[in-house]
Amino acid sequence: MSVDEPCVVGINFGHDGGAALLTPTRMVAIGEERLNRSRYSPGWQASLLYCLRAAGIGLSEIDLVVASNYGEQITVAETGLSHLGIPDDRVRVVDHHLSHAYTAFCLSDFSHATVIVTDGGGNNTDTETYYAGTPDGLVRLGGNDPGRPRAGAVGATYEAFTEYLGWNFQEAGKTMALASFGDPTRFAATLFDVQDGRVTGRLDQTHARGVVAYARRHGLDFGPLGSRGADQRGIDAAAHLQAEVETALCALVLQNVAEVGYDNVCLAGGVALNCVANDRIRRLPGVADLFVPPAASDRGQALGNALYGLHQLTGELPRPLFRSDSLGRTYSDAEIELTLRRDPRSGLVERRFVPFSYRRESDIAACAAQLIADGKLIGWFTGGSELGPRALGYRSMLADPRTVGSRDALNNRIKHREPFRPFAPAVLVERAADWFELAGPSPFMLLAPAVRPECRETIPGVVHVDGTARVQTVDPAVAPQFGALIAHFEKITGVPVVLNTSFNDREPIVETPADALATFQDSDLDALCLGDYLVEKV
């Protein structure tokens, strides 16, 4: 990297903290939780050091640092960056929602777009905002009524129901999965009104107490607090929520598209991770195309900050060619070998010691495909880690989609997840339309199309109860190792699909070879493909 190339760092002071380093030719980003191994962690210090090391530069070479948070916006002085020797004139603070909008629009292929941000809360009172995205930049055109309580937001409502059902508000994906098992018509009360591009929700308090009050006002029985999918009333409440959210989001998108005038749509904010709603939005007659960045939630704040900063620094809106969420650093064979030799310099912390053997494979993708076809559950570690919350073939656990046995084994023995949560299919992009009702690519696992009826019995391990699947399309030109694995699996089985889930067990997704080996030892995985090395228990 040339020392003359402008360099910007973005950092996030909120939950899902992290850092990103951006130049016109380089993009590195990591979440703090991947390094400190604490889920949803705030912080950015370890992430900043990681990005600097990956880029091979020092603090003095950074031209601009851009920070964000949520709630009341911080000041430049409150960032504390002066303690690192970074003067205030090299620091900027950006609005939370504007950062989300930069992530969504700059990483898309659209020259013009309607950009919509929906989350649990940004700075001040923002929960839903919308922008016009053009080659000149982003212009905010509107948002939620600043006088409406945060409890009435789409994101805050989803958080409240998630807490009512017994989970952390960050675990909205569980509520989305549970909803498919319920009856969305059981409860007739309306949750949202959408008028003039503004959402007004019916909850008047945040958290689970807001759901309790809403149910009491409307005479609804959502079952006991904390049912976690064990009570049909709670399951139907999740279905009611999901249906109401989809209706509200569709109305919000169509009204904003009509006002902005661009029928390409970019979504960001935590609500944009709702792949079921996204799939409905992409099929709206007023939407030409849809883009959602893989790090749509606050995990993407640092990257949005850096994109904003590069725009401010150069005057040119950054439009990097974005085909992969693999924004982490890669690990060399030497680093992998240090881990496999259990060298203290690798950072290996063995939660449970299990003897293992390892060998280098000439074609690790072919080896992995055969293991999966033989019914093995494997860990797959290659390239740089994903920034977003979903593993996309760089830090994954893989299994055979042709049987529900592999799905159940992953849920019960390895991931220790709720049985109602589905696993995702990763399919070769050129074969996707043969297996799923999908007109274009879905590289970031952010759509949930229907599985074609004639294919459902062939890949039952990745078909949700409603006949859908959270599809990831894989382009071998973008992800050569993962693409090769799926191609080999198709040669063996005739099925161009593998079951893909994140490489973790109730912890953040693994980042380093040491993380991968420790999780492999501490789990019932049959094998680990660590770079070009095959690791097996003995």
C-alpha cells in the first residue's frame, strides 16, 4: 500500500463494536467480539490494532478516524483518541443512521437508490430514516416522527417481542425462525401504521413490558413470559409480529420509493437482517432490485464510518467493488502450523484437550466434499473472516443437506441451538434457480426464497417448516475454495448444495486458527479443514 494513499479508520463505540480500515484499494474490518470472544461486545481497541497490523501501517499514517455510537451522539473529545496521539482535527463523528446508509449504498452496484435504515435506535430519536443515494452522495429526505416514542419503532418492537419470548434483544433471528411455526392470523390487533413514509407502532413501552401492556390493552394472550418456543401462544405471537413487520416494511419501502423516485432499494440497520421480510420486499412490484449489506446491523458501523470518512477526505464517493464479506485478514501456513503444534505463540487456549492428528491435503476442497458426502460434520476455515453475523464459507460448519440427521446432530450435539432454527443452504450460483425460487444471486444469506417443491425431499436438512430456505449463492470466481468444495460435492452426490452454518458454539464465530482448533476440540465435529490441513481426532 502506498504511503501516499489516503487512509481512513472507522470505529464503533456502541454494542457490536469494531474497527475498519479503508483506502481506495484496501478494505479490512473486524468486530471486537471476534477478538475478545464476548458476544455483542462493545469496544474497538483490539479491532483497531488488528486492522493496522493487517494493513501494515501505524497510527501516524491514518489520515482520518471516524467514530459513531447510538443514543446521544458523542463528541470528538469524548472519543478519547487524543490519548493515542491522534489530534482532534483528524477525528470526525458521524450520525449513526448516516453510517448505516453509507454501508448500504456504497457497497451496492446502484448508481441511484432509495436507501432506508431501520433499527432499534440510532442517535437522538432516529429509528427509521430514508435517503436518496446518487453518485454525489447521500441526502437524508425524512424519517420517523421525532416525537414518537422509540417503543413505536419497527426494530424496538421486534426487540420487545424477542425479550418477551425469553431471549436477549439481540437474538431476533430466533423470533423470526419461530414465527414460521405459528398462525399469524390468531391475533387481529394491528402493530403498526405507516403513513407518509413514517412508522407509528402501537407499543408504548420498550422491552418485554411493552408487549405485556399491548396484550393487556387488546385482550391478547401471548402465553407466559419466557416461553422460548414451548407454548403455542408465544409461537403465534412471533408469527403475528413477523407478519405485521413485513406489512409495515413493505409499506415503508413503497412509500419511500415513491417519494425518492428511485426503484433500486438499499436497506441497512438491524431490521434489514430479517431475510424473510427482505424476500417479500424484493418481490414488490415497485422495487426493481434490492441490496442489503451482510453487516447490515451495528457490526457494519465501523465500515460505514470509514466509507463516510473517505468521502469526506477525498471528495469522491467510495464505491468499492464488493463481492465478498471476507474482510478479515488471512492466516499463513506458518501461523496454522504453530496452532497445530500447540505452540504458545499461536494463542491457543484449549478448553478441552482432545488428541488429534493432522496432515496437509493437496486438494482440501475435494477432501472436505467427500467427508460431507460420507455424513461427517466438519469445520471449514479458509481466507479472511466475514464481518457480518452470518458465516459465508470462510468460517463455517458444513454438513450434508440430504438428511435431517445432520441438521439435528448440528443442533443437538454441536451448536446446542433451539430445534426450530433452520440451517442455510449454500448453492452454486449457476444452479440456484434450479433448486430455489430465486431470480438472481443471494451471496450474503439475506433472502429466504421458497425451495422448489420438487427439490424439498432431496435437501430436507436445509428446508424450513414453511418450505423456505435462507439461501447463500456461491460464485467460484469470488470464493474459489468454497465453490470448489460444493462443485466436488455435486460430482459425488448430484446435489450442488451443502448445509452451511457459522463456526461457533454459543460463542462468537471463530477468527483465528487457534479459535478454530479450540472449538473443534470442544465439540463433536468429526473433522476440521484448517486452510489446507485436515485435522481429525484420534
